Amino acid sequence: MNKLIKNVLDKIEKRGFEAYIIGGYVRDLLMGKESYDVDICTNATPRELITIFPNASSKNLGGVSFKIKEYNFEITTYREEIKYENRKPIEYNYINNLVSDLNRRDFTINAICMNKRGDIIDILKGIDDLSNLKIRMIGDIETKLTEDPLRIMRAIRFATTLNFNIEPELYEALKIHYRYILNLSNTRLKEELDKILISPYVKKGLNILKDIGILELLAISYEDIIPIKNLEGMYAQINIKYSLPFTKVEKENINIIKKIINTKEITSFTIYEYGLYISKVCAAILNIDQAKINKMYKALPIKDKKDINITPEDIVKSLNISYSKTISLILNELEKMIISGKIRNKKTDILKYLHNNKARWIS
């Protein structure tokens, strides 16, 4: 165990409280994966935690959070949740019982604990489910899904990202209660979809979403999908009518990527017009060598219209015309001719081209 994490647990225990790492960090450790998000559960109350970690930020539902170097810590007090409203517990009690706290959680693989010595506490047999590659709900499935519909998406997300299977009873319950996800905010829904789409096992996740009925519910369709490590590229490969909170830039990039991959090619004009980032995303989808895209980018004679080796004043003087929108049209044509390699980006060559084609712009 990293010394930083052990020191955090030590600080809590030195005040007379219990403290265990729980959740994704322990799960990932047992699977041989590296993680920097550390959840800790304890019987120390939020007020007591603030005295132990005075620089921490307070969290809703009792707890604190802080960052030490690369590690993100979230420490929460044992609690039992009594009543939910809009997927949030509006009535809960702080308790002094680890087992009760574990039983309020979602899946067994996320309820494995570890103490500061590295000893594993596995009360709900999460390790068995890890070994069997199984997503299993803790407690009454229907209750857990209806009180917090996010668990529906989380079940599918973990099955996708971990390449696990959802145990049959839970899977059937997802088919019954899947419409409850419409009670989620579109932000939380997108967060889960993001993690499914960015997974190497995205096709498995989409098949589960389709079988359960969620693809139809969200009006998501696609013909084929190539897993890549870029969210905009993944969203560009699906059609979705359900409103998700994309930024203006994300929407623009997704639409451009869609447009390019539909042409099934990347030209010098593509790279020039849309830039290296968009071009490399499209190349990943179209299975075009990234080195080729880099080479094409470096070979561009200009990277921007401002790089054209002539000024509007030069055009006016050369053609003996007044300033007008014609200047813009001429620069647009020069841009295309230079990118295509039909003329060099040399002032003498450009002036010669203007002279030979003068009649096209002057009536």
C-alpha cells in the first residue's frame, strides 16, 4: 500500500476511529490495476473528520474530500439510508457499524475493504464475484434499483469496463426497471454513457443497452462502431436523439468527425481545414496510420490562410482592382491551389497565377 494512503488511515485510527479503504481502489488493486481514487469509510463523524483533516472540503451526505499528490481521497462516515427522493437519501443516520454501511452499497465487488496493514475484509463475498467475473447487487435488487436508478447504468457500465457479466437475477430486473433511468439528470446519464463508450469493450456495453431496451429508450442507433480512446470520436459513430449536455465545441467536433468519416478518406484539405486533432481522431476510426496523418500535416505548404505568401495589397496592385469581396474569393482559391500543390507558396508563382487568370476576376 502506498505510504500516503497508509498515513491517512493512520491519522484517523490515532484519533480512536476505524478506517478502511473501500470500493474501486481495492477492487482495482485485486485485479492488478492502478488507481488514484481512494474511498475510505470510517465511524468518525464529518465534524470529527474536519478536525483530523482541517484543509479538506466537506461533502454532502457526510464526509470530506482532499487531494494529496496524485491521489484523490473521499472519506465518508458509516451510515444507513432510510428514505430516498430523486435518487438522493433525504433521511439517513450515521452509525458505528461497518457491516450495515456495506449493505447500503450497490455491488459486492465495490464493497471489499482493506485496512492499513493491507488485510482484506470481504463480508459480502465480493472476491468470489471478482473471480467469477460477476456483477451482483447487494441486498434487495428491486429496492436498490428503484431508490437510485443510477445503479441501472452503473451495473451496465461495470459489466462493460470490467468485461464482467451481470448475474441473471439482476439482469432480469434491469429489463423490468430500465425506464427509471429517465429520472436521472442528463449530466449523470452522460457520465455513465461516456464510460461505456470509451471502454475497449464498448460493443459489449451497447449490446447490453440494446437488449435491456435502453438504446431504444434514448433513441440511440448505430451501424458499426470502432472502439477508440476519444469520446468525441465515439459519439460521432452513433446517432442519439436524447438530449445530452455537450458543449458547443463538442457538438461542432462531433459533427465534423461524422462528416469526415462518412467520406471514408482524409486528404490534405481535411487536415488543413480541420486540424491535426480532428484528423487523427478520424484516422483512428478509419484505420488510417497515425504516422501518415502526421506526415501529411508536416507536408502542408501552409497551415493557415495567413501563411499565403501574398497580401491583399499585393492582389490589389497586381490586378489593379479596388478592395472588395473579390479579394476574399481570390485568397480562397489561392488557398486551395497551394494546398493541392498546383502552385507553390512563392510570391512570384502566385503573382504569375493571378496575371494568367486575371480575366476570371475582372469583367
